Amino acid sequence: MRQFFALIAALFAVPAVGQDAVEIVVAKEVLTRMQPHSFAKKREYCGYIGYNADGIMVATPPVPGDLASCGAPFPRDIAVTASYHTHGDFDEGYFNEVPSVVDMEGDREFYMNGYVATPGGRLWFIDTQRMVTYQLCGVSCLPSASGFRKNQNDVIAEEYTLDALREKLGE
């Protein structure tokens, strides 16, 4: 029982900055569950968050993608407010500790915000009204991949505009 209350307290410890606190809890919970699967299968998992017919915030079941992308079918049974996805397992050849430009542009195209979990256990929020992404919590706030290593030569900022992210990723 103590572990249950500790989990609930940890989920509510994420500060709400411009988005619904319940949405953050749902995103963190589903991404916490999916991280180990994402690492084991070396692929992204994705889905949507929104309100069901009873007005309760829910997440759709995660859909498996591939190494660097994921496309869940758009649900018809919830009012979608955000997308969510993992970034798969740690891979030194792939810069996956920040959301990608495609992540940000894809969410904007569908008029929704997004949540991204990284192999280092970071949780990012994509704000498509401002076209900014920022960390809700840093390294190891979600499960981290066993092979994850922080690159000491590459600093990860707390926030990126779309243009700053393009520059960081060389796009």
C-alpha cells in the first residue's frame, strides 16, 4: 500500500505549466508503463490522450511503431487533447533525448500538444500554440534504458523553440 501512495505522490509531483494537471498524470503514467517495452523491443510506442464520453481523461492503448517513428490510428471514441510517444531504446547513433522537429510539426499539423519520453527517462511537453517544447522532468524521472549514458559534451536545455530544435538537430 505504501508503494501505491508513493506512486500517486510521484505522479502528482510533476508541475503543471500551461496544461491540465490530470493530462500530465495520464501521460506520465502511460509513458512510465511503456518505457520498458519500448527499450526491450527497440521501437517507439504511441497513442493519444483525451476525454472519453464520461468526461474522464484517458489514454488510448499504445501502438508499436518502429525504431524512429510511430503512427497510431486517430481515435473516434475520445476528444483528443494530446499525443504521446516513447523514443525507443538508447542508441548512440540517434539523437533521441529531445523531441524531434517531426514530433513538433506533426502535433501542430493535427492541432494538438504532445508528450515525449526519452531513453534517458526525460518527459517532454510539446506546446503547439507556442511551438516550444520543454522538459516536465529530467533524466530518470521516467524509467531509463539500461544502456543510457549522458553525453557530457552535449548539454540538453530545459526548453527549445522549434527553430532552436532545428539548429540543435542540424535540420
